[in-house]
Amino acid sequence: MMAWTSLAMMPAAARECSPATAAPNATTAEISSILSNTQNFYQLNAIIFSAEQNGMPILRTALGISTDGLPARTDMHFRIGAVGWQYLTTLLLKMVDQQGIALRDPVSRWFRSYPNADRATVRMLAASSAGFGDYVYGQGFFEEITADPFRRWTADELIARSLPPFQNPQYNDPGQDWQYLHTGFVVLGAILEMVGKEPYDRLLREMILYPLGLRDTRLQFGTDVQRPVLHTLTLTDDKFEDSTFWNPSWVSWGALTSNVCDLGVWNRAFATGALLSQESRKEITAPVNVGLGENTASRYFGLGTIVYPPWIVQDASYWGMFTTIAYDPTTGISLEATASLSPASVVSSSPSKQIIWAVSKLLVPDHPLPGPGQP
């Protein structure tokens, strides 16, 4: 395994995340209009957005405020939630390339007593088809994390909460259905720690973050969010609270912070499999889940990501923050959007997803992402 070198040693140019426009024109003006209209419609505190083509910026900008009138900035950091599963999947596939683990390996190799672990595979964990119970929807879980949002949860605690008496003992047959499954990702991260013989955050840094120069992406729990930070507000008990520093450990390995510049680099690197062998790159979008649950040939869950062929997408919501990233391999267009709520916000769907859909229609009119209500 490569030696870890401090990210602080990276060139200053690699750490800049300033507003950028390739060339102001009618297209960038229309994107700006989409952002402004979305902010006004949802009454959002802030939007941070970036679009690139083949790694070169089309438009990178920020609208609104973070908190107390402080303007939102493109270099601000925020929780990226489910986007973290793409990092987890890439780490898995890198270990597959190194022949330390195989996608067909049964989960029972590491978690012998877990129900159906002998029939669930590592691939199923990454594809959300292992059939395990999801701790998030277990008895009393949401009540606990909202009652004490600063609690530090361990992976072992989360996995235990996916089992009786907290979870209904009925599990789906592995590989026979699909359901977005937090438990599967937590189990997968725990397995990777055992295979890599290092803590997950070190594996992440050494095998992904440093090779890609992602200085502004970190696994962070508690109040230790790198500055500058985009503040978030969450509605609890009919009032909005600042949730910026709530402990995200209940999403375990998904507790990543990043900024829009790192997300742009990551979006392209993940979708193109930049760190992977040619064989492993294909696994990211392999249609193994097509036909399971709501998955169809036009929309399905790949490995740690959503696929709207040819688009590769991930969408996250986390305590008042919405983040969506999307990449089109046919044009090299990558899109990243984050939106934060205000006390006046009324949101019934993801504002960041709405932005990405609208911009994809503008930039890739031949095959944009499907809009709301479309398959």
C-alpha cells in the first residue's frame, strides 16, 4: 500500500476553488437563470453549483447566504451524504483489482452469524440487493438520532441496530430484490477495513483522496467540519435548527465533507473509473439490478450509484442539505449542485436534483436526465 503523504504538501493551485466561467455566453446566462429561479422558488438559503466538460469549467458559482448574512462561496464545505457510497464502491473495486477481495465473496466470510450472510455477496452489499434489514428504519432509530444529534455511533452499533429486537426479523432473499440499504454500505466498509487492515479513513486517503488530489474531501464526524463551511438548517419540532455540526456518524462511511471543486474532480474520476482497471470500471454501471424492484433498463442502481443510461448519478439529502452530482460519459459533461434550506423553504423534492435535471436539458438536449415524474 502506498505511503501516506500530507495533503498540505499539494501545490496551492490544487487547493483553489474560486468562481469560474469558461466564457460568459447565452448558455452560462441561462444556467444562472435556472439557479436563481430555483433559489427563489424553493426559498433556499444557498446554492453552490459547478459544471465542467472534460474537466474544464463551464460555470462555477454560489448564490445566497451561509448563515447570518455571510455570502455563500464556492470554496465552502458541506456534508455529501450518499455521494460517499461512490467512494466506498471505488475503494472496494480497487481492492478487487489488488485481488484482496472478490465481488462474489460471501458476506459470511467476515460476518458469519448475520442472517443470510452465506448467500449475500460483497457485490450485493454495494448494489443494495443483499436483503438485510436497514437500521435507519428500525425501531426508535430516528427518535434517538434527533434526541441526541451529537452522539457518535460506531459501525458495530449500527449493524446491531439492523437486527432484532430493533429490526423486523423478516429479510429479503439476497439478490432477489433491490432496496436502498444503509446497512449494506456499513457492513461493506467494515469488511474493507478487515481486508485492508487499516481504518477506513486511512484507506480512503491513501487509495483515493491523495491520488486524485482531493484535499477538500474528508471523513469527518462531530463538530470538526473544515472551514469555510456552508451552514445547514433542519426543521425539528416545528422549528429550524442549525444542524451544521450535528454528528453524521449514523451514516458511518458516508460521513464525508467536500466542496464543489473536489466534487467536480470526483464526479469525473468515479464515472470514468480513473483509479480502476478496465474490468472494474465496467462493474460500476453493470446492470445487475435491472428488473429488481423499481429498477428498469432506463433507471437502475449500479454499484454505489444510480444509473440513468448513459448518465451516472448520485443524489443525497442530509439534515437540510441537498446534493446531486451527474456525469454523461458521451459528452464529458459533469454537473454538481448543493442547496441548503432557509426557514422559509417549502420543499417536496430535491432542489439540487431539479437543478441538475434542468441544466442537463440545456447542455445535453439529445439525452438529458429524465425530469420529475419520468421513468
